[in-house]
Amino acid sequence: MNAIERTATKYRHLRLNDAATHLVELLAQAEANELSYLSLAENIADHELTQRTDKRITLNRRKAAFPSDKRLEGFDYRHQTTITKRQVSTLLDFSFIEQRNNLIFIGPPGVGKTHLAIGIGQKAIDAGYKVLFRTALDLVETLELAEMKGELKKTINQLTKFDVLVIDELGYLPMSRQSRYNLFQLINSFYEYRSLIITTNKDFTHWGEFFQNDDVAVPIIDRIIHHSHLFMLGGESYRLNQKMNN
Ligand code: ADP
Ligand code: MG
């Protein structure tokens, strides 16, 4: 075993796999550019760090479980006149996540609520945050199952490992009292600790009606709205519009 192989093996023992794989290349670069010892040492560390960050982001993107690959770059602000590019861009410094604020997109079907939620989620992942996408229906089912197994707290704790939870289509279907209670536990755990991105077709003025003004629902709404950026999306369905123009 030559000195390079021996060193690479030692790197692998230290779990510096990418540095090990690219050691020859990094050494050759240092040689060709007459780098200082310190620069070479730094390059090796940088290489490993970059690879690890990339891998973590790729993994986070997979864990996010987005239902489709929507990107903000593909969002047409000329079609959606009720939200501006500037409003969306402002969110991309992610101070809303740092401040544990929520985003709420309200509007009729097809106006781009889910597209925006996914697009912002993708950007948050690029920036190193952990995001999870769930539909409200799906989430309620998960919580119900957990509750039946006596694991509600555990399941909610797992969800709070994410910086942002996207809850898509909240308020489309009525929920049982137990489901509302479970959801309340979740919202409570996220409150001022993690961020939610919610899409809904219900204006908040109708949420009381949806939740039947009960003693579980009203605190949920209060907690969601407190520290939230609300975006009312209007206009025609993008899907419908595309169809008619074709
Ligand atoms: P919503 O969640 O409000 O019902 P979606 O986000 O699912 O609507 O949008 C419906 C479809 O139309 C999706 O394929 C989405 O990518 C597309 N879409 C909606 N609005 C826009 C827009 N402003 N620019 C580009 N595509 C859009
Ligand atoms: Mg949607």
C-alpha cells in the first residue's frame, strides 16, 4: 500500500469518505497550483464539508415528500395578481422560520396555493432547513392512528423535528372532535417553536363554521393565526385557464 492509499484508508476510518475518494485529485491540484500546506489542508476539509451538505440537502428533499416537483421559478406572477413576486421573495430570507412564524395561503382551487407552498418549501430545503409536506387529511389520519396506539405525543415529537410542516388543504373536509383535538396538540407543539405553511380554501371568517365554533377548534385557529403571514390568492383557476387557452 502506498502512502496515498494508506492516507485514504485512514480518512475512511475517520469517515471522511469524500476526502478519501478525492485525495489524489486534491493533491494534484495543490501540486499544480503550488498551494501552501495550509491551503491544501483547508481544501480537503472544504471538499468533505461541501459533499456532506449536498448529501444532507438531497436527503432532506427526499424526506420532505413533496407530491410534485413544483418550483418558484415556474410560478407565473402575471397569472396570479393577488400575490407579487416581491412578497414571495421577501419570504426567502427565511426570517419567518427563524421567528417561528406561519404562512397561510387562502384561496379557491387551482390558484397556485400548493405550488407556492412546495416552491417555498424547496427553497427552504436549499437553505438547509428540514421541511415536511403532508395533506391535512393524511396528517389527521396519521395522528388518529398514533392516538389509538397511545403514541400521539411521540408522533408529534417526530413532526417537530422538522423546521417547517406544510399542511396542504386544511379545512376541506369536516373532522371528528378527536381529530380536532389531535390537531390541536400538534398545533400547540409547533406554536412559537416551529413553522407551518398552510393552504386552505377557507377564509378564516368561515373557519369557525367549519370547526363548529367548538372549544377545541377556536384555540387552534387562534394559535395558527397568531404570528402568521396571510396571503389571499384570487383569480381564476390556472388549470382551467390553461385548458381554455389550448
Ligand atoms: P391550488 O393548490 O390553489 O388548488 P395548485 O397550486 O395545485 O392550486 O395549482 C394547480 C396547477 O396549476 C398546478 O399544476 C400549478 O403548478 C399550476 N399553477 C397554478 N397557479 C400557477 C401560476 N401562477 N403559475 C404557474 N403555474 C401555476
Ligand atoms: Mg392545492
